[in-house]
Amino acid sequence: MLFPEDKYLTNHPASGGSFERLKVPYQNTSDSFHFHAKDFSKQFAFIYASRLDEMLNLLEDRVQQKWGNDIPIKRLADLREECPQKCVIIGTLFKHQELKPSILKEISEENQLAPQPPRSHYTNDTDILILEDALQRIRLVGNIDVHSVVTGVVCAVMGQDRYEESDGRFFVEDFIFYEGGMQKPLKPLESSPLLVLMSGLNQSAANDFSMSLELLQQWVFGNMEGFGQDHDWEAASIVRIVIAGNSVKASLKPKNHLQSKASNELASSELLSAVKAVDTLIYNLAQSVPVDLMPGEFDPANHMLPQQPMHHCLFPRSAEFTSFKGVPNPYSFEVADRIILGTAGQNAHDILRYSKLETPMDALKATLRWSHIFPTAPDTLPCYPYYQKDPFIIKECPHVYFAGNAGDFATDQWKGSNGESVRLVCVPSFSENQSIAVVNLRTMDCKKVSFKIEAIGEE
């Protein structure tokens, strides 16, 4: 029996009784992350040019709010050696990092370089920060920390270019980012719809947490009191489940574009069994609640960002239900009049590798300040060579912003410079912690729910 999109059973059909689940409006707003036409003949420089053009217009208003109209905005070509003046320049940051992996270094026969051991971080005290506009570049020094940003971030810096003292360096006194854009006001809700975020199912023969997955399903079906007696956190109020990547197989060895394709492929038999396990799980859940499946770094999907929805033929049982949707990574949607934006976690992990930010939550906050979901793409994250737009710019501030596969659960409330308030969620990896994140869309609170056999409950 198939259930229509606007009505779901709180109990699984096999458990007996049934009653209507809470209903809320839903809209998929991820159209900009879908490939409508593919053209791989373009150079990656176009995406940086598009990013800068779009961010220039957005940042100019921020510059006037921050520093007024007395300090002019200049292009790098307009800076003069003979009469340095305090000004604002807007451009894209580039970090020169000696430790950054380079395929040219690896294949260099002239230098006869030996293979280097893999690193988890590529920062060094010798890193240099450079600002580029459409025509020129200049090195930044002064009041800006090179280790707190990454390549690809667009920002406005205020200071002076004192050529005689600095050999052409720009002395930064202050700087700003766009910081997420304007935010739609929250409308009050009478009910407390719950959004479930989970990731890192890592279905493979090497992991066996089937009992935890069974407990998760029973809680979703309304057969467990996962939140005690708190009415605002009843399982019957779950309106949507988002599985944020790495459902099929996760690897201890990170995948990157420098590795061969063969080294990252799974054995066909193991892959088949893992996909079947995911299909069975979603098939069970989709009979009771809408389920959105995002691809992740290790899933059978395209590796370039944005990752397209995994093909429905991989999940023949789940595909029977209209309540199951394959969605892209990143994923943007509206539910209960709340704007939700999230990724499978590649952005947070890559930022941590190329900066001295310490936690995925720090990286998540940084992408909101920078107003860009994947600032390190295409430099160190592979992405489609866009040439007319950059779909990863955050022009409208979301109400909930999440990153999957973060290891441990973490949540925080981010406050923007114009009063924006965003619930940030680092979604735990289920294979590591047997836990999920649940967001109450009325109060905008977030809790962790654990399905470990030894300790079931909320935190």
C-alpha cells in the first residue's frame, strides 16, 4: 500500500494500530544544485570570476554600513604608489600554502620527489594570504589572521597600500564578509514539528549495528518513548527525515581528486549488499514518514560538487513510495516555513584541513560568515566548472544549517550582524555513535537522540 505525500502513519503497518502523523508544508528549493546541462569544456577560473562578481554587489552595501561613504572602494589597479590612501578593496582570498598537495609536485621528475605521507592538516607558519580581483593580486598583512580563512573566500578589507614601506603589501586594519544575507522572519507555529537529521550509516559487512537501526525505526514508528513525556518532542511529530550522506560505505582513508578512481571503488559484492541494506531501511521508514536521501563523499554518486541525487534504480523497493526522495548535496528546502540548508560534511572537513579552525562547528560558522557553502571548491574540493553563476553563495540566511558526518554531535545558535539567528547542527555519524540529531521547528531547539544499546535516550 502506498501512502500519499500529505498523510503518513505514526505506527508501522506491521505494528498494528495507526493514526495520522503531523502534516506541514514542504518545498524542495534545490533546483540550483541540479545539473540541467553539462559542459566540462570551461576553465575553473570562470567560477571564481562569477563568485567575485556576485559577491561584489552584495558586499558593497555591507561596506557602507560598516565604514560609511568616506572611505572609497577601489580596485587593485587604482591603488597608487605616490599617494597611498585609506581605502577598501574587495576580492577573493588565496592562501599560498607550501604543504598543500600538488599533483605537479608528485609527478615532478626534475626534482625526483619521493611520495609524501598523507597529512590531516596542511597549515604552516609560512602560509601567505593574497587578495585577488579580476585583474591583479596583492599580499595582505596586518590585522587579518591567515590561518582563520581559506582559499576562495570573498571579503572586503579596509586599510592602506604603503608601497615604500612594504614592497607592495596591503596593510589591513579591518575586514568584513557578507555574513549569510537577509533572513526571512520566523512565523509562529502552533505545533512542534520535528526534523530528524542523520548521516554516516556506513552500511557494510564490517559494521553491525542492526539493533540500533531497529530501535531507531521503532522510535520513528511511535513504538518507543524516545523523549519521555515531553509533548514537544513526541516521535509522532516527526515530519521529515534527512539522511545526509555516507549511507553506503565510509572509508578511513579520505577520498580526494589526487587519488586514482580504482583505489576508491568498493568491491561490487560488498557495494551491492550495502545498497540493499540502505534500500531496506528507507523502505521501512518511508511507509511512515517522508525520507530524503543525500549522497556523500563515499556513496555511489558523482564525486564532483554539487553531487546529484543517487539514481532511484539503486533503491527499487523505496522508489515505490512518493515519500522517498533522492536529493542533491548540498540540499536546500523549506519545511513548516523554515529554510533548511545542509551538506554531507565535505565543506567542514576540507576547511579544517586547510585552516587552523578546530572543530566542524567552527567550520560551519565560518561558511555562514563567508556566505559560501563550499569556499574551497574548486581549489581543493572538486566541483562542476560553473561559468555564469556560483550556486554555492548563501544569498538568503537559512534558519537551520547542518553538516553531516561530523563524528560527534554538536549544535549552536549563530547570530548574524543584522539579527539573523541560525540553528547550526553537526550531525553525528550513526555508524560511530548510533545517534541522530532532532530539531524542533517551533522552538528551534536541537537534541541528540542515542540508540546505543547500553544507553538509549536524549542528551
